[in-house]
Amino acid sequence: MSFQIPNRVPAFNSAQREIEDGYWRAATTNSQFAKQSGIQLTERIGNFITPSRELPMYKDKPYYKSRGPYSGGRKRKKALWVAICIGFLVGLWWFLGSRSGHTRIVRPIGMKGGDMWKWMQEFEKGVVSGKEKGKTVDWEERKQRVKDAFLVSWEGYEQDAWEQCLLGQWLTLHVGKDIYEPLARKGKNMAEGGMGWIIVDALDTLMLMNLTTQVQNSRKWIQNSLRYEQNQDVNTFETTIRMLGGLLSAHYISKTYPDLAPLAEDDDGASGDDLYIEKATGLAERLLGAFESPSGIPFASFNLNSSQGIRSHTDNGASSTAEAGSLQLEFKYLAKLTGETHYWEKVEKVMEIIDGNQMQDGLLPIFIMADTGKFMGENIRLGSRGDSYYEYLIKQFLQTSGEEPIYENMWNQALAGIRKHLITYTKHASLTIVGERPSGLTEPLMPKMDHLVCFLPGTIALGATGGLPLSKARKTPGWNRRKEDEIILAKELVKTCWATYLATETGLAPEIAYFDIDKPPRMMADVFSKSRGESEDGEGLKTTGKAKEEGIYLVSKPLEPLDDKNSPWREDVIIKPSDRHNLQRPETIESLFYLYRITEDEMYREWGWEMFKSFIKHTAVIEDEIPKQNQDGSSEQSTSDDSSPAAKSSYIRAFTSLSNADTIPPGRIDNMESFWLAETLKYFYLLFSDKDFIPLTETVFNTEAHIFPRFKMGKLFKTGWKRKTEWKATD
């Protein structure tokens, strides 16, 4: 129920009033969530009430009124003020032009890069091994190495791509660039003034690592410089998962873990204002324009300034299935925070339209038309354009604490379809792979796996246990044979993903791998019988019929010894020249994180450690000498394009993507992806952290590794649709 405005408070427009009503609705329906987290009423609504218990009269950026039946659009008055401000800045720029210029933010070069370079020399000489005999592994020290790598990456970005735009001696604008090219030592923007593509995406990782100064600098940039008003077309999906997701996660982490990177007492927002939610709401209102299609399926892009949805300029104007089906976690969490139900309804409608196509066995083509809501083509895969749709099925079920079983049903159907149509085995070592059906389910299987597919083993394990450790999940009433099989499948799939890392010269996986399989391929139906025996730990297996005659077993051949170039599995992994690049992707380390948390098997941590060392060794950008600091804080540097350190004193100043991960030295791409900070290093850090840090049973990670809480729907929200045909397991 919304509150009544007191007589002593001056009236203001309904747009602001509706937003405040939404906060109160959310606050009054979040009691269960608050009890679980110990949050008081005023904290639940982001300290919306001032210490004097009065409503704040002004925001640094007012919320937009909601779209559609909920609003009448943005104010002309606001546009006028924006125009006046822009005119003032342009005039000031012209008036002070003789003293204007662009400079990098000059900060002292940290010593972490030098320390990391020395450490890299040690493990190259064998001083640092994966696991030394008779010694207990110091996971805290390994976690610190990940933090060091993050700091080196962040400091490189700050030095090279976080600029100051000087308007005379009185006015300075900070420009945090969206794209970072560490080899050229420069940044680029995706939109005028920047979207915070790296800053916002990395913010919750900064918080998790307790990097107080960096969080404060980022927060000030968000408060003073971040805007979403540019006349720029941007991708709906990427903007949602990175920017909206990053802001929402920053809000959750800062409220739930206030000891992580605490704000200074004199810092704006130290009392707990709603800056992140305010920015998130402003962005979400613009994103809603993408959903204004004839069908309700979001357009591939939208214009930040006008909010108009835009069809894809390729693929006959189609949106991708993964992108349309991977917006739900973000908008549902925002709806819960604000009490604005239209966010929930927009993304829920997408799920209803997608499922209404009733595709066979829950497997969807990778393109869907926003105009009609119908799929285009028959290409089915769990790699690019398909992947995160499946991920968000089970995560939507978990996000609302199991109160929406419709999404668990969709997940179970899709996973059964994956096992039936896409799972096959390699010829020599019986590695489990997820193939593609480019021409539909009745046409041949292609033995190809994008690195993106490696999200699947972690998601399968998460779905089977709900985030509980396996030892506890097996004792729950709902545990059954199917879930046991899913754990085995997850283990085998992550082993295959790990094999793609071992298959290259650098120890870093290619973007795409192909596999040698039998013709016709052995499918899961050939390998497994519905009659199955289990050992005491649930991992035994009996084979009958064709599987028994051919001696086919679920468990693949071992990958060890790793230095044996004649191991059978090496004949199974095929890397084509066009697919050898490595973009610092997170999917395999993500699955290792889930498998470790769920199985509690230290082996997955050790695999992750080997991966981390390979990233440090082969993606580092190395300077020949530690620069001397000048009096003004700048540095004298000489850059070496040779990633093999030869100088006696060197340091790592950044990390970059690779054009060829299968040669030494590797070819390099001049780009550090934002997900290197937002996802890859975050998952490494969590893998090496205590198991109780960020519990899986209390959170869900979006597909960009941004962290949201699980919650109860309350009275405001409900599942507003039903499946035409509910899936039922046949075995």
C-alpha cells in the first residue's frame, strides 16, 4: 500500500511519486527476505528515508516515470535543462579552449606488476608448482595472486583508459573508457562520454576483493559522469547483463556485505543512498523500449537517447534466443527492489512467447523474430546465441526460492533434450561432448563446442543440488537417480572443457574445438540403459544391450599423464586455425567453481590453479623495466612487444586476449575484455576462497557473474502464465 504525502511536503509530479510508491510497495512485501537477512525496513528500501525521516526532495538524477500504461513519458522540462547544460559546457569549452586538453589520470605505478613478474619467473623455474608433495596448499596465498592479477589489470586500465578531460583550470570531466587496448595503451568509448562498460562491469569484483580506494573512485565516476542519454544504438542483452546487472549486483553486495570496501564517512552516499538503484532504474526505463515489438520479444538493440527498439542489422532482423531469454534475472530483481511490477511482466511475457512455440524436447533454434515471436531456422546449439537461455531457466527457479516451478520444468525438459539429441562421445577416449544440430534435430550432429558451452557443467550441477554440497543434497527427500546422473554428466563435461585447455601449447583453450567421433555417433541412448545399477556413492554403472556388447562406459579415459603426447584423448581434440584465439573467457573456470563448491573435490581447484598460471604466463603484457617516478607522478617507460621477459627487472602492466593460443609465444589481440575483470578473475577468486564466501544457496549469478539474492515473490509478484503442455519425465 502506498503512503499518503504529508501536507507539509511540497507537491511534486506524479512520475517521482510513482517511483516512491514503488519503493514502499517493495518494502512492505519484502518482509520474508528482510527477516532472512536481518535487514531493517529503512535498509530494505535503500535508506530512502533521511535521518530526519523525511523524503529526499531531490536526486542527482531523478527517476524516469514508467513506460506504457504506467507512465506518460519523460519530461520536456528535463530535456530543456539538459540542452541548457550542454550549451553551457560547450560555451565554457570554447571560452577556455586555450587551456584545455586531454590527459591520462596519473597515478603512481603499483608494485604488484613487478611482484607478479618475479612470481611468474619462479613458477617457470619450477619453484611454484601446482601442488608440492607433503605440503598443504595455501589457498589464501593463491587467492591473493588472483587479487594481484586483478589489481594489475585495473591499474593498467586506470593509467591508459581512464582520462581527464580538462576544461580550463576550474572544470575537470572524468572519462572512463569502455574499451581498453593494453598494447596500444589507449581506450575507446562505445558511446559519447562512455557507458561505464568496464567500470560498472568490474565494480562488484572490486567490492568482493575489498579494494576500497578503487570502489570509491568508481562510485564517484558513476555518480558524477555515468549517463545513459547518448544518441547511440547499443545491444539490449549486453547492456542488460553487464550494465544493469553490474549496478544491481553492486547494490546487493554493498548492502549485504557492508564490510567489503566500505565507504568513507565523508563520501557521498556513505549513509547508504540508492545511487546504484537510481542509475539502474534510469537505464532499465530506457531498455524497456526494446520490448515494444509486435510480439513482446525484445529487439536486438535499442537507442539510449530515444529508447526505441532496433532490429538486428544482420540475421534478417532476428533477435538471438539467448539474448531474448537472458534478461529475466536482472529485471525481476529490479522489480523486487522497486515494487514496479511492469519490469517483471515484460520479461515474463518473453518466456511465455518462447515456450508457446512448443519446440521439440525443449531445444530451441538460435534465432527468434521480434515481430512475430516465431523462431527462424533450425540451428540448435548451446554455444553462441543459444547458451544463456538454458542457464536462465534453472536460475529463474532458484532466484524466486523455488516458487516458480514452471522454470524447473522447462529446465528439466531441455536437459533431457540435450542428453537425447546433443550429447555424444569422442572416438578414442570417450570424452563427453555437447554437439550442435545446425539443420535441426533430425539432421546430422556436428561435433563442435564453443568455449561458451562450458557454462553447462556448472549449471547442471547447480540445478541438481540447488547449490547445496553434494553430501547434503543426497540426503534431501527429492534426491533421485536422475539427479545422480546429472552430477556424473557435469563431471564428465567439465573434464572435456579442461581437456581443451590441455590441448594447446599455452594451456589456454581455443574459442572453438571440434572432436573426433564415431560415424554414426554414439549417443547417450546407446550408452545408457534405463536399467542402471548404482554403487554406494551413486556413481556405479551397469550397461546392457548395445552398450554392453561394445564395452561403452560413461567414464572417459584419464587425461593423465599430462605430458604424454600420445594419450588417446589428444587424438580426439581438433583445433582449426581460425578457432585458436582465446578471449580470456570465464565459462570453464565458472564451472570449476560450481563443481568444487558442490562436490567439494579439491581436484577442481587444482585444475583452476593450472589455468590461472597459464593466463598469467601467456596473456601478460610485460614492460622491460620498472619505470622511474618523476616528480609529477608520471613515469618513464619502455614497452616491449615481446611477451618473453628478458630484462633483469621487469613488470606486468596488463593482460590481453590472444589471437593464437596454440603457439609459443602466442599471438596477441589488443583488447582486454570487460569480462576478464567481471567474470574470469572473479570466479578464480571465489574458487580459491572459503566455501562459505557468497553462499550458492543464498544467491544466483547472472550470465555476467553479477550476484543477486534469492528472494520470495511476496504479494506483488506471481507467475502470470502457464505452459501449454507440462513436461513429464518418461523414466
